[in-house]
Amino acid sequence: MNVTNYGQLLGLAWPEIIVTVTALLVVAADLTFFRKSRIRIRFAAAAAIGSIGCAVAILKLLLASTQATVLDGVLVANPLTHLVQIALLTLTIVTLLLSVDSTFTEHVSEFVLLLLLATVGMMFLVGSQDLLVIFISLELLSLSLYILAGFDKRSPRSSEAALKYFLFGGMSAAFMLFGFSLLYGFSNSTSLTHIASAIHGQPLSPLLIIAIVMTVIGFGFKVAAAPFHFWAPDVYQGAPLPSAAFIASGSKVASFFIFFQVLVLGFAGAEGSATLFHFQSGWVPVLVVVAVVSMLLGNLVAIVQSSLRRLLAYSAVAHAGYMLLAYVTHTQQSLAALLYYVATYSLATLGVLGVLAVTEKQLGNDKISDLAGLSRRAPFISFCLAIFLLSLAGIPPLSGFFAKFLLFTAVLAASPGSKLLLWLVIVAIAMSAVSLFYYLRVLKSVYVADPAAEISEIRSPILVQVVVGLLAGGVVLLGCAPDLLLAQILKVIHASGL
């Protein structure tokens, strides 16, 4: 259905409007009713209001049955975009719940406001196929994340992380905008489908190659792929924990999805090839190089990290490399594998950071060595931490194993000639084996090493235990019964005609 009036447009944007109104209600309630309350009460109230608003938006998306396109892709509503938006709202709710016991700021309403505005940016981002709206949505998301990263004014690391994030983000935005301007010059349109029509069947000109490279650089920053990852370790380590959790989960889901859309829809006909004996210029060879570099650098540098947050950052770089393999084949199967992978990866990463929310508060830091003996001090969250780390390593029967299996299968099933892409899968499997070493090193500290000081029980809030337990249960459930999510993903992909 093509939207022809503002009433229909407003109807399509109801979920985003609901989240925006919720953000304003959080500010009004905090400044009116909870202004003199304790910080924990203010965080709890803000998280409750924000979670209810996100839940209402999810309900609206579940009830939506209309497929519509506004102005050649300015706003797109279909089952696939709705499913991704539901995932983003769910991750936002989890982040809000993990922030309830935070004490890093007195500006509670402003923090939750920025978190919800970033969510609105992500929702518009995944629901558009127009370069202009994509860029504006990315900037709304990015500007919110820059501030969230530096929200702990008492921490020099937080300020440093925000500054680095902002500087690298500004440069990446410049690269991306330059690439988008070249694409507009080729097609005289900002619609991805019109751009694809303009470049389809045409030989790759130097300007088109530059546009491809600039676009990959811009999105490479957003997904923390090497060598555009330099912001990630400092942001993961210095940002307040709820901010780091949101950056490591929700923003990754939105960025990987829209990156796939831009390349597959906008650069259709300029794919090229990177198989072992058949190399052809296009965006696929560029992504293959980025993927391999990300897998190698992320896993090898993670080995020497002493900070669990920094280890997660370099692990994220490695996982970005794995996920970029889905772009090489750009099929329905690979898109389904990508969405399943990024969703389950986000759950596991949120879980690790949820455990850190407890340990950092009582231990004072995130050093792996200080987790020694954690299994005797906090058995439940230690068990959950083991589930999350083993899932990230790809150990069966957890969801991380099936995510990698599904992704590698999609690459090998690609035509022409699955054997020609076998080398990529071999590199990915080898690097997965390397990742197992540093994940097990953390678990060795938790379960085997003796604590340096006298053992004292670590008490974790009931809400955090519930959230972490549900995340761990989700990781196990989606590993043992992957069709619960995968079947739904494949269904919406077919229904959306992709």
C-alpha cells in the first residue's frame, strides 16, 4: 500500500510516537513527582514508565497488519521491519531494567529520555529505505549514544570514552555522507531502489567504487568492524554500564540490519565476487577484507585483555567479522542467519553486562583477576555468566552455537560453488576456536582460581537476578529450540518479499 495522506503516515509512525511521548512523560514525572526522592526510586520509576511505553509500542506493532511504503521508501512498514523494531524495543526494556540500581548520575530523567530517543532513532532507521532518512536517523541515534557514553560526570574514563566516540563518529558520518552524496549524483534520488536501478548493469566507475568504500567505512564504524573499531574498547570500558549495554546490543541490531539493506537493495548489481578462484570488483570483496581483519584482530587482541569490558569490546569486533559473512552471500537464508545471530549475541552480551552490574558495584572494577572465586560468592550469577560466555564462544547446545552454524551453512550454501567460499568458513571456525581460549580464561577465574582475599558473599538485587536469569534462559531456549525465533524470521522475510 502506498500512503497518500498525512493521516496514514501518522498511523504508520504510531510506535515511534508512543516511545517519544513516553520519553516526555518520564521527564515530566521525574521532575514533578520524584524530584526529591532517592536516586534508586527515581531510576525505578523512570524505568517502569519507559518499559510500559515500550511494551505499548510492541503491542501496537504486533497488532499492525498493514504493509505500506511512503514516498519510495522514506518510511517502510512490513512484517520484517516490525519484527526488528520489536526486538529493539525488547532490548531497550532490558536495558532500562538493568539501570534500576544505578547511581552514576542524578539526572535520571535525562538519561532515560536519551535512551528512548535513541530507540526512536533506531526504529526509524530500520523502517526506512531512503538515504536521507537513514542518515538523519543514524545521527539521532549517534548523538544520543555520545551523550549516554559520557553520562557519568564523576568518571574521567566516561568523559574520555564520550569524546573518542564523538570524534570517531563525526569522521565516520562525514565518510558516509560523502558516499551518500555520490550515490545521489548517480541516480538523482535518495531511494535505495532507484539508486540500484541507476547503477544496475553499469560498469563500476571510480566514483561508484569510492561511494562503496565510503559507505562501508561509515557503517563499519557503527558495527565496530576492524579497522574502524578504535572507539569500542574505551566506550565499553568507560561508559556507564546501562549505556554500554545499550550500545553493545540495540544499536548493533539496528546498524547490522540497515547496513544489509543499504548494500543489498541500494548496491544491487554492484556486488562483485570474492570466491577463491573468481575475484570481481564490487562491495563483496571490500566486506570480505573487513570481515577477515575483524575476526583476526578482534580475537587475537582479546586474548591479552585483563578487563572484562575491554575483552567484550574486542569480542564484539570479532563477532562483527562473523556477521559480515552474511553479507557476502546476501540471500534470504543469510539474512535470517544474520538476524538470528545479532539477536542471540545481544542477549548474551546484555547478560554479561548484567552480571558486571552486580560485580562492579561491589568489587569496584571489571578486572578478570578480581572475579576469582566468584562462583562461591555468587553461585547463581556465576552460572548465568558461564552460559553467556559459552554461548558467545559457540558451544552447543546454546544459541551462539546454532547462530554460527546457521551463518556458516548460509555461506556454504551460496551459489555459485560453495567450495569456493570454504576458505572464509575455515577462517571463521579457526578464530572461533581462538575465542574459546579467552572466554574459558574468564570462567577459569570464576570457577577455579582462589580469591586473593577472604571470601564474602556478593549480594545481587532481585530484579537483576531475574533479568539475568531470563536472559540466560533465553540463550538456552533459543539454542535448544532455534525454530522459535528462526521460523518467525523466515516467515516475515518471505512475507516482506525480500
